Amino acid sequence: SRTAAVLAMRPLPLWAMCRLGAGASAGAGDGAVGLAALLSSAPSVGHCLADHVEGPAGLALGSTCRAAASSLHVAGGLRIWPHVSTSVANCPPRDAVRALTGAVLLPAVRTLALYGAKDDSIAELLDAFLGAPGSTPSGGGGGGGGSGGAVGGLEALRLRCSAKGGAGAVEKRNSFGDFAGLGDTGARTALGRLAVAPRVRAALRSLDLAWNHLGDGAAEALRSGWPVGLRALRLDWNAIGERGAEQLAAALKAPAAAALQELDLRSNPLGDGGGGSICKAAGGHGGLRWLGLGETSLTDAGAQGAVPELMGHPSLEGLDIGENALTDASCEALARLVTSAPRLRRLVLRGYLFEPTRIGDH
């Protein structure tokens, strides 16, 4: 049904499929022996198995499916799925909530992706999964018919307008326009919900807010509500400008952001001023490993001022500065960065697809 939330899991690893199949074909009866042998030799395989149990297809492992499926459910029938991805674009929030909370053991969820949430629906969705403000999370036994409580140890949260990613840029624009997904109001709501969910806030390591229409207000909200312990922040394909970049730069300098390793701001109109602010803050952030500044309206003048701020960076492994209005005039600064940053392994200088402005052969 188009009005029901669609759950999508990762495929079962090939090595697990092969070992399960071998166990079943070696006289393992109904497959339980093969499964038990696999679980005993690789205790973490339960996590992998839970990645793929999609509807009636199950694990497609013949009789082994019954043994595996039984181990992936609690007594009340809720599924143990650490990785949950669902589209809420074509259904009311209450239907998405009902579909997930009636099927998945929420305390077992470690990564949650919600596609298509909007400013007026994000509060209801996050209240259902993280627990409403002021509520007390229940335990994760799951013996009854409910969801077993709220999500607790959530390590990654993704809130995007679409699951298509960069390959669907044109389709996204044609289908949704420039105001798809969350705006500043939705971002403030989401960060506010994280702030009052202490268990989630403490465990969260990755926050993906790409492919929305976040602006400077969202950057300001991030500065004031930064999740301590966050390692990866994706804000690409949004509408953050120079003022928002200054807010993010201030956040990077604060102790709360000390754990951050990856920051992606690709396809935001930061301009020369915003790019300079981010690079200056990143230059003093010793643990940063990846910085995405592609398609952020940088010019040669901006790059010549911003790139030197990253000189000698001790941990930077990758920098995306492609699809900006850069020419040969920026290459000297980039060359000095390459020779001075000891761990730099990847430098993206991809030019415009349809514009003549680009770095030349020399």
C-alpha cells in the first residue's frame, strides 16, 4: 500500500549466506545446526542477519529461515532490526508511526532513516521513536504487543527529503522544488527533540540532514544544540549561506564538537566569506578527517584565503572543493596544502559539467 511505511534493510552478507547454506546442506536437518554453528563462530552475525528480513521474502534460506526468523523476534512478535529506513512522504505520520512501532522493537534500533519528513510532521515522528518530551523510556523486553519502549542507543539519524541521493538531483528538483523536506523550523524541532532524549543524544555519532532546505537558522540551532560525541555531520544540498557558515564555524571551535571527524557542506551557497570561516575553524580542529566544500560558490579569491587555513592539518584525509569557480590561480595554494598536510589522501577538484570555468591542464 502506498499509504504504509516501507521498510528497507541491507542485504544479508554473502559470506553469511554461503556458510548458512553449507550448514544446511551438510545434513543439518532443518538448518538450525548450521545457524547455530554460524552464530557460535561469529557472535556478531545476529546483527548482520537482522539487516535483511524484508516482508514475506524472509531470508530466502529455505528451512533455515524459520530458525533465523525466530531468533530475530521477541516474544511479542516484534522484529529485532538494528537498521531501519522508511519513507514517510506519501503517508500521514500516524500511519508511519503505527507501522513501525507495531512491528519493530525500538530499543534494538541503532540507525534510523526517515525520508520525506516535513516541518509539520517531524515532531510527531521523533516523539514516537525517541519518546515524547518529558516521557520516561520503558525497557526493551518487548514481551507485549507494543514497540518495547523508545529508541535508546541510536548511533545514526538520517532525515532527508528523498533516498535518491546525488544521482536524483534533477528528479528531486522537478518533483519537490527547492523547499523539500525540512527547513529551519523542522531542524530546530529535530534538534530540540534530541536535546530532551539524553540516551539518544549520548549515543548519536552520525547526523545526516542532507537534501533538505536548511538555511542559516538551522546552522544557528546546531551551534546551540550540538550533540556531544557527534563524529559525522552531513548538511550537503541545503541552503546555508555565509551567516550560517559563521555559526557552524563557531560551533566547530566549541568543546562540544571535539569528536567531529567528518563535515560535508557540499552544494550550499556559502560564498567566499562562508568558506573562509569554515576553513579557519577546521584548521584548528585537530580531529577532522573530511571536509566537503564542493559547489559552495567559492572563487579564486575565496580559495586563496581559505585553503591556507588548512595548511599542515594533522588529521585531514580528504577535501572536496570541486565544482566551484576555481581556475589555475587557486592551484598554488592547493599545492601547498597537498605538500603540507601529512594525511591528505583525497582532493576533489572536479570541474563544472557545463561551464567553461575550470582548472586547466597546466
